[in-house]
Amino acid sequence: MSLDLPLVFTVLMGVSILAYVVLDGYDLGVGMLMPAADAAQQETMVASIGPFWDANETWLVLGVGILLVAFPVAHGFVLGYLYLPVVAMLIGLMLRGVAFEFRIKAVGWHRELWNWLFWFGSFLASFAQGFMLGRYITGFEAGFDYFLFSVMTGASVCGGYVLLGATWLVLRTDGALHDKALAWARWGLLWIALGVALVSLATPLLSETVRHKWFDFPATAPLMLLPLATGAAWLWVWVATGRLKRKAIAADWAPFAGAVAIFTLAFAGLAYSLFPYIVMDKLTIWRAAAHPSSLKVVLAGALVVLPLILAYTFVSYRIFRGKVSAPLYH
Amino acid sequence: MDGSEALFLARAQFGLNIGFHILFPTITLALAWLLVFFRVRYAQTRDPDWLATYTLWVKVFALTFAMGVVSGIVMSFQFGTNWPGFMRAVGNVAGPLLAYEVLTAFFLEATFLGVMLFGMNRVPSWLHVLSTVLVAVGTSLSAFWILALNSWMQTPAGHVFEEGVLIAGDWIEVIFNPSFPYRFTHMMIASGLTAAFVVAGLSAWRLLRAPDDRAARRTLRVGVVVAAVLAPVQILVGDLHGLNTLKHQPAKIAGIEAIWKTERGAPLVLFAIPDAQQQRNRWAIEVPKLGSLILAHDADAEIKGIDAFAPDAPPVAPIFFAFRIMVGVGVAMLALAWSGLWWLRGGRAAPRWLLWAFAGFTFSGWIATLAGWIVTEIGRQPWLVTGVLRTADAVGAISGAQLGASLTAYVLTYALMLVAYVVVLTHLAGAGTAGAPAGVADTRAEAVHA
């Protein structure tokens, strides 16, 4: 049996992008929530993502790297269409990344400036990612209505990342910040509900391919489990945040787990809609794939190295587990 | 908007990004190993001064590393957006090399950087030392893969064509292509020199304000010794690299030496204004036959001129001048490092003029490194991959307006980042290790605790 290499790399790329969205999603979300907290809480928030943000961002490099290496034609095509939002995202990520370092070392109004840029960078990167999602799933169609749709998906991804960031803070902090984060999580939930609903309605309406995939009998019945499960995860987070607020339960991990489930399920739905296209209705993964010889070489390396990466990532999260308290250097 | 303008903008933008990016890995690549030295010395001696030194330089490292990471992510996108033809033509070789860099280096350094920065009080000492080592290994691996790719673009080897598609025939030959060992060594030493001057320069800056700072006196000495050892080695390696280039990319050498016409007993052009229109040098100051002697180690050897390669020859003026800037700065670095060694002999305190000189030379490695990269990259033109792919054939379809707008945004962002970087670095150095009293690890290590 010969291995379907493009398919394998599609799965690898999907996993990398999902890992990126969830992992960098929570730290971008924390960045966006900064203005809603007081100065001491801001230090705790930054401390909660400090050891991780850099490695989290590396999943983006891996995802884009796989796109570049395994599907070079699609890389040029997709990123060519998304050129300006990509530039906006990169500038956002740059500002966020260096602001993280600069704000720690700065004093006075410099520190305020970098705090502000930390928020702005997180927001710009998140919004640009959501905007790109909107452009991507509508096949890069031109027109004001499509533009508006992408603005909505941009806002929804910001809301989704706020949900991840807030539930991360529920998990990692205590006291007043913990309670604030519970309230933020619910705002994030409302935004992500809007976003998921919007995308779920728009894609079948816009694309015949997607409509057939979801609504042709008899596939529809089992497929409906996906939106049902997403709804259940959504409800789970809503209920869990409520109970945590009333101190009825102590499972601080529950909202974050639910948020990750929402993202994973929504991602799975999108992946199902698109497959086997890498550019909607235009380019399949097999036509976009690189030469098998280079795919094999990369796959061999990935099979050896990825388990190691997962192992030491796990170790790093173990080392820094538990609640973060306010820093001592104040 | 014609094609040449889009090509110019795509090159300007990519050149700006890669030129900005390279500043930071050039420091972190070697600084990571200096941190290993500081960390191991502390583990051995338990001397609080070593801890304070480590703590200070870890902050410099973290800042520099972040600058490198964020500007590096831009590169991973621009390979596709600015040069789609590059991946189309040689992606089967370039892709796996880039993928191995991400897989073996990026995750390793990013993850253990977290442990190194924030984990000192959370993990056993051996694990913290190991994390510091793994960060250094990660940065060096990253340099290994990216320089393998760059060298392959300069002197491609090990590839075959299968039904018109370029693929790797022998990966060992691809990676260890003819110029790779020289370029890798040259770059690693360049990083060593750059980091050594940053360490010496910032320590000197501190000593100008606090002459009795013991930790700064020690790091000044470390920087000076490393620089004094590496500078002459670099000149030797540079010469070998030059001979290698003469063999594999003679057009680049013709440009560097501003030799327009093939001749025996070529002179060494010390200074001139190369005139591309008339294919000759104006106001040239030359030493007869020395060019042949240096390049071929034979005073009467024939050296091929630009005329032998035209029209596939690089532009002469930029690489001629960049090469002289690189060598000039390199020689000045050697002179200063050796003077430093003399004045600091036997534990003497440095005179103030010497401290000023080192402070002034803090970022001298940046100038030499950038000049060196200009020589090697512009010297490869008009090729993107020598003999395989022309730069003009790899450019994408991004419109000039989009390129122009994004170029402006990048320039503004980079200017802000660079100014902030230099200001914060001087500020950190000026405060010295005073901000980190003995016994307390990185203040931020305290930020996260159980």
C-alpha cells in the first residue's frame, strides 16, 4: 500500500494550525484583555503566558512551513490573495512579541506605551487572522458584502480568542482576577456563538460544494452531530463559568477545556467543508502537493521530531503548572 | 507599473526584512553559548557575581531573541509572497531544509527559553543548565539549516532533474555543498565576534558610569578575550572562504575586486569608484600583481574579469564597497580587541579612552555582518540559485501598490523596534547587575511561582 503523502501532510498542517489557534489564541486573548485589568492584574496576566507565548507562536511557523513545503503552489496562491491582512497580522505579532519584552524593562510612560502596543498587537494579529479566515472560506471573492463578512469573522475570532484567554486565566489565576475572567469568558462565548453561526450559515449558502457535502441525504444525519456537539460544548462553558462564579464547583479547568472543544469542533467542521480543496473549488491537495521525494524526507524528520516536541512541550507545561500569583518585583 | 519596478520593490522589501532579521540571530547565536559559560561558572563556583552576570545577560538575550523570532516569522511568509517562483522551481530542495529548521530548532529554543527565563527557581539546577545548553544548541541548529540552504543557493550541488522537476538526488551533497563549510564557519565566528563586542561594549558602558562594578569588569574581560581570539581566526577563515568563492563563483570575486577585464597578474584595487557604464575604475589606487597573489597565491595567475561573465555578472559597485567596509571594520575590531588585551593584562583596570572605544564599537559586528551579507547576496546576482534560477524569474504577482504600502509599514515598525532595542539595551547595561542583587535570580523568574 502506498502512502497518500498529500493527505498525510494535510492532516499534519491541520493539526499544526489547530494547535496554533488554540495555543496562541489564549495568549493573544490575554493580550486583548489587558486594558480591562488593573496594573497588578496585568502583571499576573503577562506572567501566566510568559514561558509559553514564544513556543505557541512557533506552531504558526510550522503550519505555514508545511503549507510552503508540501503545497508550494497553494502557499503562493493563498498568501498572494491574503497579502495585506498577512502583513497586518505579522506587524501585530511583531509588536505583541517585542512589547512583551520591552514592557517588563521600561518605566513610566514608556511602559504605558508598550502596554498599549501589547494590546494593539494582540488585537491586530487576532483580527487579521479572523479576517483571513473570512476571505479564505469565501474563496477570496471580491465585493463589499464579502469584505463585511470578513470583518465579522475578524471580530468573531477576536471574541473566540478572548474566550480562550479568559478561560486560561480562570485556570491559571485566583482572587479578583479569576472572577473577572469568568465574566470575560461569557462575553467571549457570545462572540464566538455569533462567529460560528455566521460561518455555518454563510458557507453552505455561498458554496454549492459545501451545501452538497452537508445536506445531501443520508450524510446529513450523522453530520448534524458536529453542530450538536459544538452547542453542547458551548453550553458546558456557560454552565461551568456560572457554577464557578457561585463557587458551586472548583473545576477551574472546565471552561478552558470547553473552549478548546469549541475550537476543535468548529475547526473539524471547516476542514470537512473544504476537503479535499486547499483553495476552495479551485485547487485540491493532490494537485498542489510538492514532489513525493521531498515530502518523504520531511515526513521522516517529522515522525522522529514531533513526538519529542510534544514531550518537551508537555514537560514545560508541567514545570509551570498551578496558579500564578502577582509578581514580587513591585 | 512594469515588471522591473515590482522586482525592485520585492527585493527592497525582502532585503529590508532579512537585513533587519539577521541583526538579532547574529547576536543570539553566540550569546547563547556565552550564557552557557556564565551559567556553568555559576553552577561550579556558586559565586553570586556569576549569577548576577547570567541574570543580566539573560535579559539581553531574551530581548534580542524576541526581536529575531518576530522578524523571522515575517520571512516564512515572504518566501511565498515575494518569491513564489523560488518555491516552484527549487521548493523540493529548499522546503525540507526549512522544515527541518522549524522542527529541530525553533520549537527546541522557544520551549527551553521559557524554562531558562522563568524556571530557575522551579527546576533542579541541572535541568536549568541543560535548558540553557538546549537553547544554545537550538540556535546553532537553526543557523546550520538556514546556512545550508543559503549555501546551496550559492553553490548548488546534489540535485537532479526528474522530468524537468528539480529534486534532491543526494541530501548529504545538498547540505554539505561546496561553500557550506566555509560559510557556516565564517558566520558562526562572525556571530562570536558580534556578541563579544556587544558584551564588551555594554560592559564598558557600565564601567564608564560605575568603574568599580566587578561583574562588568569581568564581562568586559570575557568579551575582549573572545574577540581577540576570534578576530584573527576570522581573517584566516575569510581568506579560505574567498578561495572557495573564486573556485565556485568567480564572477562574485571579479565584482569584489572590481576587475573588469580578464588579465594575468591582476592588481589589487585598494580603492576606486567602479564605473559600470564604461566598465572601468575611476580614481583607482592599485597594488600591481597583488590581486593575483592574494586570490590565487601566484603573482602571475590569470584572474577572470567581469567581461568573462557578462551579462550574468553582479553589479560591481555595491559589492566592491561592501567588501571593503566588512574588511575595514574587521581589521578595526582586531586592532581594538588586541589593544584591549594589552591594556587589561594581568587584571589591570581599563583606561577610560579604551572603555569609550569599546562602547563605541558595541554594534560594530552588525556593520561587518550586514556588509558581508550584501557581498554574498548581491554578489550572486543575477541568480537566485546560481545557474539554476534567476531572481527576476522568481518574483511574484503582488502589485507595486501593495508592496509599497507594506514596505512603508515594515520600515516604520522596524525603526520603532530598533530604536527601542538600542535604548533598552543601553539602559539595562547602564544599570548593570545592580538591579539583580546576589541570590535573586532573574526578577521575572519570581513572577511565576507555585
